[in-house]
Amino acid sequence: MDLNGKTLLVTGATGSFGTAFIREVLRRHDVGAIRAFSRDELKQGELALSISDSRVRYLIGDVRDLERLRLATRGVDLIVHAAALKQVPACEYNPFEAVQTNIIGTQHVISSAIDNRVPLTIALSTDKAVNPANLYGASKLCAEKIVAQAGAYAAGTPSRFASVRYGNVVGSRGSVIPIFKQQAHTGRITITDERMTRFWITLDQAVEFVLSCIPLAEGGETFVPKIPSMRILDVADTLAPDAERVITGIRPGEKLHEVLLTEDEARHSFDIGDRYVILPHRLEPHAPRGDALPDGFRYSSDGNDRWLSPDDLRAIADRIGPSRRRADRVSSAG
């Protein structure tokens, strides 16, 4: 899809991804308009002050509100659905709210896109949706399934739907690197488990990946980037080599390692170079060019063949400020 002259809607527009995505699209494309859709008027005001571009329209609204979304999506050519409740403890404590935003909100986005014949919707997912161990992951798994099968409701319309699934975004809110940088000044860092590994992707890479998936989407796919892993101990050694390590233990809903593609999904997934694409079973006859994955293939953070080096971590950390959260209350790998 050529974005020049097109109208885009970004849900969750004031979040880390939404803000970075809007900036990059404005820099690279002569879009007709970008509708920045979010429920936080303060963050909307801050975004408007930081992006001085008449092509951006600031729409206050919540993905829980179907009628508001129907109005917001009129005349839209592309929806990027980034709105979500994503803090694991908050979702565990407020499960009804997580379901309303992450699942029902996604259904509303799809319904609005179909009603207004929006050609393409790309939804953001997470490695937490794979074999979920917490409500956040479970809600994102449901959202993925809804998006993958949305085409069944869009018969007779041009509307297509796809998801992107990637790992932890380096430097996003609650990410371990800014937290460790802050804790390093105290001489004491908290680690849940020294064996922990995670997939990592920078915010710029996440934006680029979503943009690169737009021309590939035919409907129903989940795209997975090939990205490096990191060991929590490597991060600690790089950012706070002399700090005392306090092992707090894995928290409820937390995993030692993350998975981006399971053995069961591999049976209907393909390697297309710099990414994998997972197809719903109904789309297998229309598989894109690429190589079928071997039996038993599993893409996990501990079994990855790409790892961030200490130099990589230092380069990333130098671009990221310390976390605003209190250092003594955090013990997560993100």
C-alpha cells in the first residue's frame, strides 16, 4: 500500500509505539492525514505540542466505544491498532478492564473497519500471547485470533486484517534497561531469576517492521520478526557490573523464556527471509513465497541463534534514559 495521500488511524497513538510510528510516517510519506486516537487528553496535548504538523488530527476516544470508533474510521485507508492495557500486574488485578480493552476493543476496531470498508488493519501483538501465563498474554492471544479470522466477517468488502507479534521493546515503559540504569546508581539491582532470557527489539525496529508488513498482508497473517535475544545477566553485567544483585524470584505470570512461534504454529508457518509468517489454516493454500518450517520448529528466546552483545547493549542503553519508576520496586525483565 502506497501511503502517500492516504488517511491513517492509529489507536493508542500517545503510547511509545504510536508516537514513534506517527513521527516516522510523517517523515517518510506525504500522507493525507493521520488520526491520532487515544483516551488521554493530557498525552494528546503533549503529543500535539511535540508534533507540529497539520496532517495530524487528534481524536479523543476509547476503543471500548464502538460508535466513536465507527466515526473515527470513516474514510480511513489504514488502521494501526496499538491500543492495549499491557502492564501485567494491572491486568491481573483488573481483569474485566483488560478484557474490555484488549479483546472487546479489538473486536470494535474490526467491526468499524468492516463497516467503513477500511482496506487494511494491522494489529500489534506480543510474545506474551504465546502459551500465555498471565491475563495480559491471554487477552492478546484472543485479540490475535479475532484478527486472524476477521476476514470471515468481511466477505464482500475490501477489508483485510493482519497482526504483528514481537518481543520486548527496548526502552519502553517498564523495560529493564532504563530500570537497571536507575538502579545502578543505588549500587543494588533486583533480578527475578538469573536464567531469564528475552527477545528484544528497538522501538525504531518495531516501527519499521510494522511498515514493512503493510505490503505483505493479504489477510489473516501474523508476522514475526527475526530478532535477537538477551540474557538478563548480560544486561546486569553490562549496565551495573559492580552492583549488588538481589534475586527476588519469578513473579506470578512471569516466564523464564519467551516464545514467538510454537511447534504447533510452525506447521502452518513459513520463513520469508527476515521474518516468519503464521497463517490460519484456511489460508494455507495461499501461502506466500517462502520455506516451510521443519517439524518441531520452535522460535524461543533461549533457543535463538542471535544474541545481543555487550557492545550492542551499551549502544542501546546510551540512547535510553533512566526509568521514571522507583528503582527499589522493580524486579522484572520486561
